[in-house]
Amino acid sequence: MPVAPCTSVLPDRTTELWSTIERSVAEACLLRAEGRAPEAITIVQQTLPALIAEWSRRSGMSSEHCQRTLRELFARVQQQVSTATICKRLVLQSIASGDAAQETTPERFQIQRRVPLHDIPAMLDALDEGERTAQFRRQNFPSRAVRFSPAMALG
Amino acid sequence: MKANSSKHAAGNTAVLENAQPQTTDTLLVGLDWGTNISSVLASLRGTNETLTKELIPTVVGYANDDVLPGVLPGDAKILVGRMALKHKSNLKLVRPLQGGVIHDTEAAKTFALNLRDLLPTGSREVRAVIGMPASSDLVARENARNAVRGVFHKVLFVPEPFLAALGVRNETQLNDPDYQDPVLNSIYIDIGAGSTDVCLVQGHYPTVDDQLSVPFAGDAIDQIILDRILAEYPESGLTLARVREIKERHSWVLAEDGTTRAIATIMVGGKPRKLDVTAQVGAGCEALLQKTFEMTRELVGRANPDTVAELLRNVIVTGGGSLIKGFGVALQAKLIEEGFESPQVRVLGDNYKDYVAAGALKVARMARENQWQTLLG
Ligand SMILES: Nc1ncnc2c1ncn2[C@@H]1O[C@H](COP(=O)(O)OP(=O)(O)OP(=O)(O)O)[C@@H](O)[C@H]1O
């Protein structure tokens, strides 16, 4: 977690200002990563300057110290956002490939792990797990789920 | 195949007998709900006595509007199973299942209600374990659940290959040193109407990796046979239903002279003609044999090499497609030709329908109380 400079000695308003600056920087970086540059620029050019000016004044730190602290904040948030962006892409890719696999073998009635033949209750548990997973996928990713044919619905 | 409505004595289920307390207030049902024919077994919970053993053609017939009074028994509007087939000329026949899954839910419910009437339900709670194709999806299971809502109190759906493996095993003989347990290391082939399933059963229930299923089976070869006949006799007006009848009587692979000639009376140019369609029937059956062989070969390729020799000594073929004359021998010959050592193919035979239902009843006896799905409404 980023720590506000001299947190323990800063008065409340300064802590509050620093939190707002952190949030605004994070938002600007996220917007840029999402390709929404104009909105990011608005935050950097219109919201942040006034906040930074007031925080610098109240912090009691030298302007050099303030600038260094701000540079560190920007670097840290940019790093976090780029890691998050990669994670997001990987998750989306895995969902997409999972759905592709599901489309070729749509929610087949099978089990994923080995269950000895004599253990009928364990086999039923394994089937139930598969069923729940398939239902979860269908509920959470309905656009890719197997389409329900009205002709098959209860008459 | 003949339906049997007599009451039968206990099956091979001694190992399972203590699983649940004896209660006469719960009826357990094992159901193989097939596209063409359904097999049902029922017994009271906690007992081994089979109270009901029935084979019912999976068909519902709705009376035609113009049927005259007194023609249909009790002037029924709906007939099911063999009665529907018997009176088919006055009915619109509907097959509730296609490719092993429910296709017409209303007809399926009518069929299931009729089936329940054959059971000694009385005021008992009725719990059914129902086989579903391994290739069925969530929607298919939901449709099946809807169809049996109001028919059974509690249900469990289990993939058919699991039930067949359980059904074919004779637990009473497991302590006999000479008994070859068919599920310890075997290849199990089920050739139905809608799909052919091949799976490795090696002491555990087949996982995704142990199974292959293709939508190529009895229905597909009916189409091949029909296409071939139409190619030769384009005006013959032959239907798929008629082709299936011909196939079921005259199916063959391996040796054409080992079968009776397939003579079909076909209308050509408005006149009935007797045509020999033996070769066309053989071509369809051969295509299924080839597909089954390829699937078997692929699955053997996935097995642990140390187990392959024993695996190939236990190739079990079941399902209606296995009744093609010469199928087992022909598959064995193909495996030998491929270079596999001493493969042995066993065809389960006419009573293949009993195994899935028997497996389903075993599951019903062993299921934990909290595993049953209660059907409300
Ligand atoms: N003697 C026979 N020769 C060839 N094929 C046969 C014979 N008897 C039945 N069949 C075919 O077997 C198929 C039905 O097999 P089976 O009863 O195992 O299927 P099902 O359980 O009704 O269908 P599915 O398993 O697809 O739900 C049909 O295509 C039927 O025509």
C-alpha cells in the first residue's frame, strides 16, 4: 500500500488531500490504459494541479521532496495499472478459450477426476460438481452459453 | 426384442444390499430412456427383489382426428409404447427422444406418466435414476428434469456409459478367482441410434479423457442405406422408418452370404417391386464398423501402454448397433489386421438394454439421501 509522506505528523486535511490525489492518479492511469486518453488528460490537467498545490502547501515538505514523492506515486500507480491490465487480458483470454472449448463440447455430462467404480456416492458427487460448474458458467457468461431452444422447453 | 412384463427375481446385487435401510415406502426405479426403446427396472428400497422389468418402445401416438369410434382401445386419444405401434395407422406417432435426448417434452412427459403407471407405486415415494448420453448438455438434462416433474418424486441423472459399466458387473462373483471383472480393464462400445460412444473402463468411471462420442450410429447408417437405395431407385418412395425395419432384419458386415437377402418391397413407378438391397444395407453397416474401429484405435492410443494388451482382451460391444450380424467378429478382425495382439471382442447381445437399467438401479440403491434431486411441483 502506498503510504502518504509523514502520515503520522500530517494534519487530517493533508491526509485527505493525499488520498484524493492517489485516487485521481489511479483513475487517470486506468483511463489511459483503457484507451480513454481525453478523460485521463482532463484529470491530469484540471483536477490534479489544484489538489497537488494545496497538498504541497499543507504538507510542510520542501518542494523537491514533494516532487519526488509525487513522481514515486505516479511510478507506483502506473506499475500497478499495467500489471492489472495484463491480468485482465489473461482472464479474458482464458474465459474466451474456455468458452470456445465449451462450444465444441457443450457442458457434456462427464466427470473430470477419477472415481473408483465401487464408490457410487463419490461418482454422484463428481457429477454434481461438474453440473454446478456448468451452471455457474452459464449464469455468469450467458452470452456464450448454450442457447436454450424454445422447442425444447416444457410445453 | 420382446418386452417382458413378468415379475423377476433378484439380480446380481448382493454387494449393494446393505446400502440403505429396508423401507417399503420408497420405490427405486432404474431407467434407460432410449431413443427407440426404454428399459425400466424397479424394486423397493432396501430389497433386492425386482418388482418390475419392462421394455417399452419409446413412442407416443396421438389419435388422428378422423378415427372412428370403437377403433382404438377405449377410444383412447393417446396410446404409448407397443399399443401405439400396434395402432399406428390410426395415430400420429411421436418419438419424444432424438439422439438420446428429449426432443418433445410434452410427449416425453406423457411417456413417463405411462411408464409410471406400470410401476407398483401405490402411495410410495418414487425415486428414479435415469441414464443420459455422456454427450448430453445442461439443456438436455433440464428438459429431462422437466419431463419427469410430477412423475417421480426424486431423480438422479447419470451418464449411460457409467450405468452400463455398473450394470454389466456381477458383484456376487467378485470373490471368484475365475471371474473376469469386465470393468477392471476394458473398452466399452455402445452403438445406439443417435451416437456411438467408446470408453475406457479401468476400474474407475471414465473421465473426459477416457471417452469418445460421435453422432454417428444407427440413424446415420439408415440415411446411408436410404441414399444408396435412392441413388439406384430414385422413384422408390422409401422412408427412413422402412429402411430401419429392413436394416434391423438384414443388417450384416463381414460376409454377405452369412445373412438373409434383404428384399424390400418398394413402389417403383406406382407398382410394387421386390428389390434386393443387401449390398446397400451392408454398405451402411460397414461404415459404422469402420467408424467404431477408428474410435477404438484412437482410444487404445490414449491408454497406458502397459494396460493395452489386457484392455484389448476385453472389448465389450453393446447397443442396438451391436446386433449387426458379424459385427463383433468383424471388429476383432480389424483390430488384428491393425497389428493388435489377440484382441477379444464380446457382444453383449439381445438383452443389452437391461444393463443400463440394472446399473441405474444399483446407483439408486447406493445414492446418499442428500444426493437425490427433489422435483418440486
Ligand atoms: N439387428 C439390428 N441390426 C442393426 N441395427 C439394429 C438392430 N437392432 C437395432 N438396431 C439399431 O440400433 C439402434 C438403437 O440402439 P439402442 O437401442 O442402443 O439405442 P437407443 O438407446 O434407443 O438410442 P440412443 O442410445 O442413441 O439413445 C437403432 O438405430 C436401431 O435401428
